[in-house]
Amino acid sequence: MSLFHRVQFKQPDPLDDGTAEEIAAEKRVGGIDLRDDDGQSLTDFWDGVSKDLKKDPKWFDFDNE
């Protein structure tokens, strides 16, 4: 008689309405690619965000105080 038994649990369904399969399928398709080999595209993106923020009339800069 073995003291160790192999137990396998079913993947939990977050809303208990069958969406677990939909979530799993969504994770398999595409997704977000966070790889940036040279870092340039990420730098360009955040530089653009920074420039857009500075155009905002509600923008303030602590350096100007």
C-alpha cells in the first residue's frame, strides 16, 4: 500500500459559469509581448507619453517651484 497518492485538481472556474475555458483560450491567443531587444521601442513609447503629459494644461512640474 502506497502512502503517496497522485491527486489532480480541475482548473478553477473564477465565476463558476464556464468562463474558465474562455479565459484559457484567450491566454493562448496572442497576448502581450514584453520583449524589447534593444530597448529603443520602449524608450520611444515612454518619451511620447511624457511629451503628451507636458502638453496637458493640468500638468505641473516640481522643478519649476
